[in-house]
Amino acid sequence: METNEIVECIRPLLARFSEDEEVVRRLVATDGTFDALCHQFRRVTDLLKAYEAEADQEAEIEWLKRRRAGLEEELLTRIEGYQPR
């Protein structure tokens, strides 16, 4: 994955956890599960923005908000538990 693709993928995550940017970048590069979570987080964030722009999408918006919160929690757990090798 090129540097620009990585930055685009993790941009929403860096906006949320900016104080941990170095750890996020390292985990994306070295941990496939973390990278997959980042992709899910970005997709959920993008979907949430799209649904919020439309009317009558309350159920989808609530589900996406809960999903994003769950992903944030899992990502933060991995960021805080990161131990350099």
C-alpha cells in the first residue's frame, strides 16, 4: 500500500486519536488486524456521513454510530496496548 493510500485510510482514525499518530501508523504497517479495523472504521465513518446527509435514515444512523463506537473502542484498546518490539 502506498503512503498516500495509508494516509487516506487512517485519516478518520488520526482525527480521532491524533495524540497517538505514530503508534497508529506503526500498527497499520505491522498489524493486519489493526489495518482491517482501520478500513472498517473508515467505511463506517463514510457511510455515517452519507446517511446523515439524507432524511429518514435514523435507524441506519444509530446503527452506524454504535458500530463506529465499537470500532473506536477496539482500536483504542489496541493503540493503548501497543508494545514496541
